[in-house]
Amino acid sequence: MVYEYDRNYRMADTFEPFRQLRNGIWYDYALISPDYTRFEVVDLGKGEVVAVEPYPTITQEWLDRIDEKAKTGDGWAAKYNVGDERPDWGFCPVDFRVIDWRDRFTDESPNQTYSYGKGDDRVEKLVHTDEKLYSLTGQWALYTGCVWGDDSSWKLRYIDLSRISEGVVTSEDRFGYFPLSGSLDAVEYDSTADEFYIPVEVIVSRKSGKAFDPGLKWTQDYDEMDESTNA
């Protein structure tokens, strides 16, 4: 089957096919982003969208942080109400990556062991099993992009794909909000430790050789960015 879609901003690398095992059957999906501030999951077998990332919404907590003057009269926040969707707060995807364990272990069985020690102290440990790896395939993804207007560098986010059969897909700032020094392909995943090696952009002085704050922010939400932009 050939699948295509229109995107309302530049396409980038916003088509990522992947597979997911459910009840012993492999299903074919793809991450796409027709709307530049969110993503969707399409069932490639049916050619239908089965899950859509929700837009961020206005919360009472966010409204409580806004100056009262901004929420009255012609203030910039006067139009906002709790529960309103804010599409312009969305994170704009430019690249997706779903680790597919069936691709990762094409030349050898996933039933791998590693050993350490010598002689009687030698220990062998089972690292992976087919069942474990196949059950993890297509359950989560990484993607890069930025909050709208912050495209001087790409940032990293996490996608939960475990409930797409229920029509639910979500993303989060699990790792913080900071500039990457390379593409999504530069992010390495250690499956044994379940850890990522992420290349981070750092600025250093030529004269002193010292690094200084490049604007790295491990936690930053859309509310803070929106408030500073509009205040």
C-alpha cells in the first residue's frame, strides 16, 4: 500500500513507519504530522488515522500565574478560558524515530548472552529474549523539533505509543528542553541499561576554553515561553 498525506508546513522527516505486536499479530503503523504543531498515528493496513496527539489546553494553574491586568479588558490573556485548546503552544515535529527490534537484530537472534569473569568465576547473563524485544517494538518513540518560533535548534521529546489500539497517543518533555548538537540519528540507545546518550549543544570561549551557559534549560514548559513572549 502507498500512503501519502499533506502537511500544512514544510514536510521535514515527518513520516516514520513502524510495527507493533499485539495478540500475536504484527500491525503496521506510521507517525505523521499533517498539522505542524502535533502528530498522528496512521494504520497503514487500513489507511486510516487511529490516534491523534491532543493539543495543549489552558489550565487554571496557568491562568493564576498571569497578571490580572493581562486578563482584563484588552489584555493579551483576556481571551483565554480554562479548557481552551492552544494549537500554537504545540511542539512542532521535524523528525521521528521508533526503534524496531526486528530491524535491530537482523543478523543474529535477539536471544543474546554476554559473559564476564574467568575460570570458575565466569558468569553468563541473558541480555535479551525474542519475547521481550518484540513486545517492546513500536511501544515508544523519540522525536525532535521545537516549540513554534524556537527553531534555532532542535529539542528532544518522548512519545508513548503503547495505547494506540485504544486511539490514545501522548508525548512529553521527559528529558527536559535543551538544544541538541546533532540530528535524531546521533542519539544512541543502550537497550541493556535502558539509557540514552544524547549529544547536547555547548558553547565555549575560544580565549579561555571555558564553557558558558548556552541557554540550556532542563525544564521549561510552554507556559513560561508563552508568558515571556506575550507579556
